[in-house]
Amino acid sequence: MASPRNDHRTVSTARTSVSAAMKRLEAAKRGEPRGPSGERRFELFDPDAPPPPKPSRAALLVLPLLVSALLIVAFVRSLAVRALLPLALAAAAVALLVQRARGKSRARRESMLRRGLLLRPHDLRFKPGRGDLARSVLDRTQPFGATLLSTHRRDRLVLLLTSERGVFHVGTTIDATSLPVLDELLARSTTVAGEDAAFESIGPDGQPMLLAAPAFVAFIDALCEDDPGCLDRVIVTDTKGAPVVLDDGELRVDRFAFDLTAPLEWRALVFQEPFGQVMTLYQGTWIRQNGSEVVLVSLLPSLGPILEVEPGEIASLDRAVLRDLRLMQASAETPPPREQRHAIERLLMMPIRSSLDRAPRKSRKPAAPRRSPLH
């Protein structure tokens, strides 16, 4: 039943992003540093940056040096050689160990100065780089959403953190090596096509916001530890400042609330309007329940094909991707009344449609004004 908006309800569910076995496996591999008061650091990487230098292998000489010293003591008869040479070899081994320890300490300090995400008990901070102060991008004491989006080819995965502060992007790349690690997160993601630029995940400093696959899984697990329901929640505001919240089986838009467990009507649409001398294209999601009626709108990049695929590629796509591609289909209509419109981040249109698609349908073919296709 649609009703005036209620106060926010925080969800606690038993669903998690990865299995316990995968979490233990990745925890052994990650070893992400922990700071004071439980702070966890996740280092960002630039795929176009040169690879870091390989660590020195000089420490591998420690064992041969010690073995040589023992052999000299055991078999050499000269007292001077037996006394001095083993000491020299032992000193060299100690020097190598000290050098290795200093190298690790220096690498750890340099890592703390590089770009990264600092997940603290009360907030999430973005550390731009050397010499720059970390800035808070998410208040974990307040409700927030964590929405997973993927491309139809399953080659990139993006996490959208939504809250009253806005939207923050964190991404990762997928290949044959990282696919098993990200498989369960991909199953929870919503497919978005025709938005390749959005999957670049550019941060506030203009640089890529990318985590390695194990760190990406660990980051989401850490977010879900205190709030397992964040993966099913969206919290944004429209361009007028009105809240748009998807949470706990309910979609709240400004003063209206739509119960996603009760029958409702909805459809996808596209329309165009003049903006000065240019025709602007929009996509929308019309929703109605018990007399309450709203239209979520966002800019549409183009009216071209939703996605470009090779011959026969559609047959290889999994059912979840095909479902999301179906939800992208929209009919051309006259512009909806402005008082019903609520403009939102366009990347969130598909996750909201996916939630609406799982709700009971009051009517699969609601009456709607039609017009000829847009040109």
C-alpha cells in the first residue's frame, strides 16, 4: 500500500556477500593492514601504472651463509679460519635480515602514504595520496546503501555507496584469475549496459578508484559485518533534495511510500524535451500504487542500441543478465507531468527497476499514452 513516508528502518538480514569458506580463504591471502581502533586500509591501484619493483631476493642467501658457517666449524682445522670466517658469514646473514626488515618497514610506510580507502568503525575515508589528508566519504553511523553493478560481459564490477552525502564509486576488474573470487558478488549485481564510462570508477581526485579482486571482496565483507542489509538498500536524493529510499521491501519517494510486497503498477519509458536549441533524451520509471503516482527520471545517453554484441553472444549470457536487459527495454511516450518527476542518478535506475520487477504486478499492461518512436 502506498502511504506517506515513514521513518527509516535499518535492515539486519542473514544474507552476506560471500560464503564463509571464501572469506577465510581470501583473508589468508589479503593481509590488509589494520590501523588503530580497528581501522582497515584497502589500497587502490591504477591499472595503467607500471608494476611495482620486485622485492629483493638477497634474504634468500641467509640460509646458505649459515650452513656454510656450520660446515666451516665442523670440517676446517685452522683455528683462525674456524673462528673468524663463521663470524663473518653470520654477520653477513644478520645484515641481510636487518636489511629485509628495514625494507618491509619502508614498504609498509610507503603503502600507508599511497591512495587508499580507510574503513573505520564510524566512517569511510578516502586517502588521495602522499601529502594529502584523508576525507570522509561515508558516515557508517547512518543508514547507507551498497549497490553492485556489472557489465553484461562480466568484465567489470562497480560498487555504488549511496547515502545522504551522495554517491561514491569503487570498482574492480574481472579476468580469468579474479572471476572465481568475484563470482558470488556478480550473482548479486545488476547488469547495466551502455554505461561504459561509469565503470571507469573515477575518484574525487580524478584517478581510478579500483581495488584488486580480493581486496574488493574484503571491503564489501567489512561493510556488511555491521549492516548486512546494505546490499539491498539505496539511499539518494533527487535534484530537488527529496529523499528516494529503497529499503526493507519499500520504495519511498519524497512523501510517498510504495509497498513492494503488495501489487503495484510500473513501466519503463523514454521521452524527449527541448533544452534550449537541443532535444534532451530521458529515461523514466513510472510507478503507481493506490492512487500514489511518481516517475523516476534520468538522462539517457542515446537512443542507439542498448548494447553491442557479437553474433550468437546473446545465447551465452546468463539468465540474470537477460532479465536485466529485458528491464532496460522502454517505450517512447509523451513527457510525464513535471510534478510527478523525481530526477535520480541514472546508474540507480536499473537496481530500482529490478526491485520493482520482483514485486507483485497489479496490471502487466497499464493504459498509457503512446506516441510514435523518437527520431
